[in-house]
Amino acid sequence: MIGTATAALQIEGGDRNNNWYDWASLPGTIKDGTTPLRATDHWRRWREDTELMATLGLQVYRMGVEWSRIEPRPGEFSSEAIDHYREEIGLLRERGVRPLVTLHHFTNPSWFQGIGEWTHPESVNIWLRFVRRVVTDLGDLVDEWVTLNEPNVYAVMTRLYGEFPPGHKSLPETIKVMRHMAIAHCRAYELIHEIQPHATVGFAHHVRSFDPLHVWDSPMAKINTYLFQDALTDAALGGRFALVLGGQPRQVSPGKYYDYLGINYYTRSAVAGISDRVFPGKPVNDLGWEIYPEGLTRIAQDLHARYPGPIWITENGTADNTEAFRSRYLADHLRVIAESDLPFERYYHWCFVDNFEWAEGEIPRFGIVHNDFDTQERTIKPSGHFLAQVIKDRGVTAEALAQYVVPQRYRLG
Ligand code: FCB
């Protein structure tokens, strides 16, 4: 099944009660000086957007619910916010688009941020209170969940590189955040199944290929793979916490904590010593990320060998502001999936409509639908028409290939 993915804060607009609004209001944090306050105004335009998804024939849609709207003050829940999401999800279902709901996608209520968010000793329990509420209140409409989005990216960006709030640079904090989020995933997996035994639950793991730039970088590439993603894989999927993640917590026993393998795949890194580079002369997107479709199946193969199960590509997409290569990117990634023997079940393209791209602001465009941020006018891009055609034809026909893909070229880095 094919569709698109989004995250609440990146599209909704209008919410001043979260850490990203606070962060973006500080000078120098967002490249183009924008804030998520306008984003794509989806909070008000969700009907139009949902109808557009139905027009494109999208079969599935991964969306987020914004914690700061649902729990504006600790322990106080907003029935208006819950009702809003109920209406939106109700319309999706009516239009035949199956929802997959993300319970945490990089953003926190300002009050949670204020107590140190995922470094706080009680952070897991505080978030689980929210999870219990959402799953109870939306459970008659939703039974497919993503607990957390990319705990490794979250930990590294907030605590090591300092590009996401609170902008700290501390290795011990990075490890603590990753550990708490992995515990949170395992406990949420159990909690959701307790409330909704038939639920399908996983997390969206950000995985990339780390390949050595020179032969001598090989050990470092292996170390990076382990520290950035594999230690987290073992903790979150298998409940096994290595010493680098602080050892086995008493709240989690080894076991199976997934119903699908959620993979967010974008690119590969060329490892050179302690730095992350790009292989010269390879195709790159507008942000300089290498376009490397084979990495998706390499990673999936590796993950599936250790943790067998259905594979859901919870994100895959590219920054292409001029629609120079997005259809080609789509075709190339769908091809490696189609040619693989692995049990791929879902493909969620990142993303539906051009949105607020975190520290990059409104500059990079990842959408299959164009957004004019001043007028909030949506226009389906050629890649949107292409994806709709692929869904309709249940594959890439020679005509679609000739029309959308053949004329496109990648830029080389
Ligand atoms: C992923 C994030 C998503 C978006 C894409 C481009 O790491 O999950 O929100 O920013 O990258």
C-alpha cells in the first residue's frame, strides 16, 4: 500500500505551546527565520488536504498528533484537540485512506521541554500518560501506531549537534535521551496492546548506510552504524539494552517490541575519520544528501535478518525545489522495493505537501504537492501525478516512465 507521511508540527501551524515555536522564536535557530506558526495551515485546511489525498488515490497516510495541543498543561487534556483529530481521521477513513498515527515526532509541549524533556527521570511515565489518553480516545478510529519518530535523530540533533531545541552539546545527555526514548517505545508497545490487543505498533527508525570513504575508514563506519542505529535497534525492537545505552533497565525485559519494522530511509553517509561526508560524483538532492536507492534494501535486509517481520517504509523522500528529479527518485526507490524478496508492505513517501522543515525552515521542498506559503495555495506537482498513476496502475507502466521519469536527471555531487 502506498501513501504519504507528515508530522503534526511541520504542517499544522497556529500552535504556540510547543518547544519548536519557542525555539524558532530565538534568533539564528532557523535558516530562513521562519517559525512553525504558519507552516501549511493544515490545522484549518485539513479538509481540503484530505480531499486532495483522496483525489490522488493515496491508500495510506501517516500523520502525527501534536502532544502540546492534546495535553496543554501537565495532566490536563483538551477534548477540543482530540475532537479535531477525530474529525480529521474520520474523514480520511470515509475517503478510503487508512491512517497510521505517530505519537511523538520531535516536538514537546513547552512544559515538558521546561522540565528537561527526555532527560527527566519521569519522562517515560509522563509521555505514557499521554499515549494512554490518545489510544483510548482514538482507538475506535485508529489501530496502527508509530510510537516515536527517529529517537536517534532526535537525541543527536537536540543533544550532540545542538541544532534542535534545547541546542545542547553533551554526550551523556545524548545517551540518556536515546535510552529513555527506547524504554518509552517498549513500554508504549505494551501499553497500546493492553488497551487495543489487535493494534499494529512499531517505531519509525532512521537508518542510513554508513560506508567508508577510504578503506581505512572501515572500522569507523562500523562503529557509527552501531552507535547511531544498531544499539537503538536492539533496545527498541528487542528490548536488549547494551552498555553504551546504559545497560538493561529494570522496566524492560528482552522480548519483541514491534509488529512491523518501521524504516525512514533517505541517504547514505561516506564516513571519513570522525566526519560524515558524501561520496564525490554521486547523485545528490538539494540539501547535498546522496541519492542511493540500493541502501534502502541493504538496510532492510540487514534489519530483517536480525528482526524478521513485515517492513513498512515509514518515510522516504527528497528535497527537490524545482521538480528536477523527484519522480525519478520515486521510481528508483520503488524499483528496489519491488525487486526485493523482502516482505515490504507499506511505502509512505515523505511528504505530502511542502512544509516547515525544522532548522531548514521553509526552504527545502519535499512535497508531492507544492505549497505557496504566502497564499497557502496547494498545487499537485508532476511527482504527485506520477505517484497517483503508480497507485492506479499498481506499478510503473512504460507510459508513466516515459512521461515522468525519463526526462529527469539527477545532479551529481
Ligand atoms: C526525517 C524527519 C522528517 C523530515 C525528514 C526530511 O528525519 O523524520 O520529519 O524532517 O527527515
